[in-house]
Amino acid sequence: MRSWEKNVRRVVPYTPGEQPNEPGMIKLNTNENPYPPSPQVLEAMRRFDTGSLQLYPDPTAGSLVKALAKRYGRKASEVFVGVGSDDVLAMCYLTFFNSGKPILFPDITYSFYDVWANLFGIPFEEQPLDDNFCIRKEDYYRENGGVIFPNPNAPTGVLLPLADVEDIIRRNPDVICIVDEAYIDFGGTSALPLIDKYDNVLVVQTFSKSRSMAGARIGYAFGSECLIRYLNDVKYSFNSYTMDQWTISCGAAAVEDEAYFRETLDKIIATRIWVKKELEVLGFTMPDSKSNFLFISHRSVPARELFKALRAEHIYVRYFDKPRIDNMLRVTIGTDEQMERFVTFLKEYLC
Ligand SMILES: *Cc1c(COP(=O)(O)O)cnc(C)c1O
């Protein structure tokens, strides 16, 4: 080993789902929205003045923050934005998880949580989900350095009732609790109103799933003015100009199109309901999902085999070779047409 290597920050990076690009493929592996962004986004792009690229973007991303504040009935000072919720969450870790005590999150959850903990040298303890893949709130009633969980959880799709989310926040007054609501729009109730009642909660959401803009990279957090101020102090000590001008304009335009947002959500939820029924007839079981994906397992055919068979057909789903979930597949809800092809393939393969 060369002597400088002793001082390298060594990390095992997060592995994102693959991004194949094949004509005719069906991509159900990274929970993207199958529908395009709001037409208002295209309009914002048309209106965009490229001459303004000469200038740095607004470091506060003011127009986007204002649009979000208006849409959610909050003050701009209660909104933090970042380059995808991954950026927002990383900033939250850096800002709030510094006690030296272990932070808590579920054993089966978003696989970035332990990656950030390792990157920042934050100890953590994983709390096992119960046999039905539900979070047990009591597991979070112990001394800790902070709490984070997605609601609905990923990759299970299971929603924790809002009353239980509140119990976890209420029982942890000395640390920050982060509720990662990447999938909340697909059928859950947001914890957002709790920011008025508790000064230790951050509610994080993203444009990547329900707003069809994974490629634009926009995430945001709601919290008390005090929490948002601390987050901004850290952000401005790291990189002030995180969001580019295009993204700020397009993001603001997307938030303003409520009708389109509702319309695509309703389509995805309706598709999820019929796909679930079809899969159950084919011998699959799955927890009840309130997200834009299903977490399925077949009564006789191993998940790994199905994953390979689907892949050979250019149908991409997600397989996690991890304890407790190595016989499960996570399948993003696509368009009706995509899901019909998915179900038809399984019908033929399984009979
Ligand atoms: C997709 C996802 C994110 C990250 O989304 P961004 O694209 O970075 O906004 C965060 N948390 C969970 C649970 C997710 O599934």
C-alpha cells in the first residue's frame, strides 16, 4: 500500500438500478414515472432565456422555493431544495446527525441510508421490519442519534400510518427525525402538518417519482424555519449553486400544474390496483403497496429466475440479493400497455 492510501476516504458506493437504453424495452426497475412531465415544463423550457446562463443561478432557487411554499401552504423559510432528494438527505445527515450516537433506520429500506452513514462516519443501527414488512414503531423508542425512514417504505411499498409516524417523532424530542416521502403522493398521508407541532421533524419529498422528473434532479424538505436555516448554512458551506437555472424554472412550472399531477397519479394508482389483482391470480404475494411499485414474490418460482427470464425479454425489474428479500422482485408501475406486456409474459412463462 502506498503511504497516501492510508488517508483515502474509502467507501462502498450506492449501486443505482441500471439504466439500459434499448428500443422496445420495458423499464420497471428504478421507480421512474412512465408518463412525461407536465406540458408546463416544456413551456418553461421554451420561454427560457439562454442568455441568462452567463450568470450564476439564484443560490436560493427562490422561484422554485416560492412555488413549493405556495403549493403546500407553507412559508418559503420552511422549504429547503436540493439536487434530488438524495442531495437533500445527504445535507440532512451532514447537518443533524453529529451526536456520535447511532442513527436508526429499518433493516430493509432505501439502500442509500447506510452509504451516507458510512461516508460521514455516522454510526447506525438497523431495526428489523416485522414479518409483514412493517416498521415497528417501538424499535425507535431508544436512545439514538437520529431517525430516518421512508414512508411509504422502499422497496416494500408499505405505508406506516400517520399516527405511528407521529409517535416516533414525539418519542424522539432530542434528535431529528427525517420522514422520506419519496412515494407519499401515490396513496399516503403526508407528515407535513407535523412540522407545526414538532421542531425535530423534516419531511423530504422529490420530483423524481410523482412529478415525472427524475432526470431534472429536484428534491425538497419541509421543516421549521430553524431547521431550514441550519440546512442552508451547511449547504452554503459546501456548494452554493447546486441547482441550475433550467431546473429551477422547470421545477417551478411543474409544481404549478396541479391538474396534470393529479391525472398521472390517478392513472398510476389505477394501474397498480389491476396489476396487483392479476399477479395474485398468477400465484404472487405482496405487501399492500401505497407507492408506484409492487414488491412481489411467487409461491414456487424463485425471484432470481424470474428476474433473468424477464431480462431476457428486455423487461427490467429490480432484484436485491440481500437477506430476507432475496426471493422478491420490485416492479415499478408503468403504463397500462407496459404492464399488460409484463403480465402477459408472466402468464406464458408460469404456465
Ligand atoms: C427515489 C428515492 C429517493 C431519491 O430520489 P431523488 O431522485 O434523489 O430525488 C429518496 N428516497 C427514496 C426512498 C427513494 O426511493
